[in-house]
Amino acid sequence: MQGNRPLIGLVSDRRMVGPHPFHMVGEKYLRAVVDGADAYPVSLPSLSEGFDVLDILDRLDGLFLTGSPSNVEPRHYLGDPSRPGTWHDPDRDLAALALIPAAVRVGMPLLAVCRGFQEVNVAFGGTLHPFVHEILGYRVHKENPDDPLDVQYGPVHRVDFAEGSCLARITGTYSARVNSLHSQGIERLGEELVVEATAEDGLVEGFRVREAPGFTLAVQWHPEWKVTENPVSRAIFQAFGDACRAYRLRGLASRPPASVQA
């Protein structure tokens, strides 16, 4: 029943449009929540003040950390200063890094992709390579921005799912061909994180939070892209949506009747 669809929060990017700041979420992420998770997306502003993390989470059934062209600022993982011209979003950093541990702690389902994947790693004490393609032994993982979108988001390399992993269980397979549109990548995996998937060059492409009370999955690629056309992507969002529905039902069952609340 549509009235029981879960509400999934998506952390917004803060970007300047002309002289004004806007809080934005890409439509492909919103559509993936609707079409892939069968849920309603709710955009969360990345406000530095008046952003009560626990109060916001209490009104949601899931948290989706999206990709973004901006990089997590290296000060959050004690990395070297960024090169001039690097795009950062300090307001999103603060919002996401506050929300992630709070959501995991209360057992709220969490799905993270690309920048979101990197945010979760940093939130758990991990570090990032700012330019993976400059590290000896790693392939080029970033897209060619001059290519059409269907080429940029097309599958370009294989990832292997760990035996017994959440990804293997929900997809029914142990590998997949995925897209690759990132410069940052995992240098050191954060504490309490368990590898779910690796690329052919050994780069960590997926992980979960060890012993998290709820569904947690982070992947480096973009499964939201045309989610209904890819069986692995569809399985990821369906599992996320199912976890959000279960979380919502548990919350509804624990609430007193409306007459008591009044």
C-alpha cells in the first residue's frame, strides 16, 4: 500500500547557483529510491546550524548517501591538503559525517554510493586516495566527461563479491560488471568495516559495517543509474527498500495508538 512506503532521506549537496546557495539532490538518485526501493525520497538540507541529527532520523525509515562531483575534505581523515581547484562541499561533509554514525547506531538501513561510500569510510576512521589513477597498480577509475552519459555510466570493469557477503546474498552472484566514475578511493578501510567487493586491481569497491544492528551497504560504483535495467542494481535497491519497510513497521509497532499520543 502506497501510504506505507518508507521515507528515505538523501543528504543534499550545497552548491552555488549564481550568487545563491542551493541544496540539491540529483534526479537519478531520487528516481532510484522511487523505482528501485519502492519508497519516497526526502531531500535533507546540509545546514551547518539547526540540523538536529537525532530528530531528523526519528522521522525517517532509511538513509541514502549519494554520489557527488565534490570530494570529502582531507582534513576529515588527516590527509594532505587538496590540490588547488579541488571541488569540496564542507557543509555536506559535516551533515553526512554526523548522520552516518547516528543512523548506524539506531539500526536505520543505510545505503551509500560513490561519495557516500567514501563518507562512510571516513566516518569510521578510514582514509582516501585523492587520485586513485595516480597510484601504481590501480587502473583509471574515473570517467571521460566528454563521453555521452550512457558511455560514462556504462560497465567498464568487474567487481568480485566476497564469499558470504551481503552483495552475494542479495544478488545471487559473486561478480558483476560495474561503472566507474571516481578519482577518490579507499586507501585504508575504516574500523568496523568489512569488505564486500573488490575491483580486479584490488581496490575496495564495497563494504558493510560489521555487527551493525541494521542493513548497511556501501558501494563505490553507481547502481542508481537506470536501476530497473540492471539486475544487480535492482537487487541492491530492492534489498535496501525491504530493509526500510521492515524498519518502518518495527517503528510503527512500537508507537502508542493515536488516541494515547493525543
